Amino acid sequence: MLKPVSAAFVLTLSVATSALAQSTVFLVRHAERADSAPGKSLSMTSDPDLSDAGRVRAESLAAMLKDAGITTIVVTEYKRTQQTAAPLARLLGITPTTIKAADTAGLAAALAARQGNALVVGHSNTTVAAIKALGVAADVSIGEDEFDNLFVVATGSPATLVRLHYK
């Protein structure tokens, strides 16, 4: 014989299940490019390394996110995203997943399949697309000279977005 289940128990179970399904995705644009010095014109066809300032920013990102419970790191095929993620990947012992910059659907699938929190390192345009793919309705833009944005998306229904800045 089944015992009646209280509404409070069902509500508690529902909230707990919802909390387990929710995770956090941290998204950044790659750090400063070696060819992004003032007065230099950017060549979008090149694949430059990070500048000295970019390497410092990548180390700062690793220090900031080392205790964030990140289990997945996603980068694009470009060196600047891989080099931005490298200090954190090394610190956590994670091999980043590489997804082509233009493959928003592939990125969404990789994020849906993950367990735990994730870091996504993209570009000014792909980071915005990834935020949208996570279900964030707010309009987001990243200027060509902005490298200090840290977007934090709490997945769930609805997804919520917090925009921070880091050095």
C-alpha cells in the first residue's frame, strides 16, 4: 500500500532536482592578441599568439576560476583561445575540447553533454552567440577592444546572466 506523499515533499524534491540540473558556464573572449597593440591593424585571417598582457590576463583568469568547479573547458581552433584557457586547463588537469569557431550548434551540444561547470573561451562574436545558445534573452555585445569581460550564465529555466570584468 502506498502512503500519501505530502506537497511539501514533492516541492522539496522538485527544487532539489532543479538545483542539480543547474550549472554555471563561464564565458570569456580570448585575451589580448599579440597583434592588437595600439596603432596596429588586426588581420582576422591570421592566428596570432597572445601578447604579454594577454598571457598575464590568462593567468589571472586561471587564478580566479581555479575553485569554480569547472569540469569542461571549450576553446576554438585558434591559438589565442587555446592560450587563454591553457593556464586553467593545466592547473585543473583538463584537456580542452576544441570546437570550430563557427560551430555554435556543436558548442551548444558540447555544453549540453557536460557534467558540472564549464569555461568557454571564444571570440567577440562567438561568445555572444554562445550566450544566446545557453538561453539568455538579454542583448550582449563585446567591443573589439574589450578583453576583460567575464560572463557568468546560470543555466536553468530561465538562464540568468551576470557580466563581470577581470584584469
